[in-house]
Amino acid sequence: MVLKEKQILQLKRSLDRIYKLKSELLKLVSESTNAAVLRSKIAEVLILLSSIVGYANPKSEELEEFLREANLRFIGMEIESSPWAAVEHEVQLFCDYINSTAFQFTKDGVKILVKKRKRA
């Protein structure tokens, strides 16, 4: 798939938004127990990551697996009733994974480089 400059720019904006949300998540989880806002921000990150993965060349099986796992984890997790320390731990792992993933935007697609991650 050949990407146009406009598409590359939009993908870079999506990645910038992901990094901003990641910072907001870390701050929110350490300062508050507002589960609804936390869940909303996590969902937005997952949507943005999924849209970037759609342009991956070659496909990143590791990142696709992470997205499936994160969706299941956060959808199944009762953030409102879970001990906040457990929620904080999950959010930290989620953000660490985002930090360990590099994205390169080219006309040929998005190259995704994922460092090996520790399983929780």
C-alpha cells in the first residue's frame, strides 16, 4: 500500500495523540480513581493504535496480539470495582508497551518495531 503525504501526516498526528493520552493515563491513574475517564482514554488509545496497525507493512503480529489482549483485559476488567493498585499496575504495563513500540512512517506503509515485552 502506498501512503500519500496527507495520510502519513494523519498517522503521525494519531501517534502524537496516543503519546499525549498515555501521559494523561499515567497521571490520572496515579492521582485519581475516576474509572470512567480512565476507560475512555484507554479505549481511544486502542482505537488509534488499531488504525495505525491497519497501515503496517509488514503486518505486526506482536502489536495485533497486544491489541487483542489489551481489549480483552480492559473490557473484562471491572475497573470500578477492582483494587486501584491492580488497575494502576495494568495501566502501567499498557503504557510501558506503548513506550517499547516504535513506528516509522514511510510511503510504503508503517513499520512497527516492538521490543520484547515481559508478560505480566
